[in-house]
Amino acid sequence: MSVLLTGSLAAFTVVALLGATIAYDLFRGYPADKQITLVHAGMAVLGALLAIGAALQGDNRVYLNIALVVVIALLGFTAVTKRYKTGQVQKGLIFAHAGLAVVCYLILAAVVLGLFKPGA
């Protein structure tokens, strides 16, 4: 089990909990706490960097995760930008961001827990 991938999964666990908090507030009509949003984004970057580190060390099982993280980050950034420009929550973007994030998290968890083995 890779220390980098375990660290990445831990970081993304925190990201998921913070993301759920942010989404809960937004869908109830409350503004998202900026500090929580920044920690959410920062932890996501940390998790992505750890996964990239594992890939650079030769673990090709995380390539899909890295590609998904790029799309997830773009969706999150677009949602935040539109929210601040229009003042309205873009629920479709939030759902797409969260849905892909769940898929990415489950893939990463399967890799870390040894449930996904290439060629098996």
C-alpha cells in the first residue's frame, strides 16, 4: 500500500466532508463559509498532488483519478465563479462536481484498499 495514495485518500476524505458541508449550506440557501471553501480546495490540491506523486513513482492505477480531479476542479471553479458573478447557486454544476467526486473517491479507495489490481 502506497503511503502517497493513503495520504491522498485521507486528504480526499476531508475534502468530501467539507464539500458535503458546503453543499448542505448552499442548498439551504445559506452562503458557503469562505474558510471552509478554501480549506476544501486546498485539501483537494494536496490530495491531487499526492496522487500525482504516486503516479510519478510508477503507479499507473491513479491516472484515471488524476484526469477526473482535473474535471472536478474545473466544475468546482466554474460553480464558484458563477456563484460570485450571479449570486445564484448553479445546482447542476454542484451536482456534477459532487457526483464525479464520489466516483473519483470510490476509485481511489478501491486502489488504496487493494480492490483494484490492473490485469486482474
